[in-house]
Amino acid sequence: MASPQSFMKTLKVEEAYLAAYQSFADVTARLPRVIDAVCNAKRMHFALGYRSPEEYETQLAQRAA
């Protein structure tokens, strides 16, 4: 499992530093989608052999075929 520090770095680099939030409501509306789309799907995970969940699932599907 990735460390909390790794997660926060990814969240900051991939979203917080790039977004122009106007209000706290903007943050609360957008962050859940960002976490799901970037951190959960595309970020490399130690437990998956430093592959993203998308890459890992694709490889599993190819092996099963």
C-alpha cells in the first residue's frame, strides 16, 4: 500500500497545484472525482508491482485470455 505521504504528493501535484479553485465548495465537489480518476486508477501502487490499477487489470485480462 502506498504511504499517506505518497498519496498526498500525488494529489497535490496532479490536482491542487494545477486547479484554480474559487471556493471550498469547488474543492469538495472536484476532489472525490480526482481521487477516483487519478489516485485510484492511474497512480502506481507498490502492492501491484509499481503498476497502476488500470495497467494491472489489463495485464490480468491478457493473461486470462
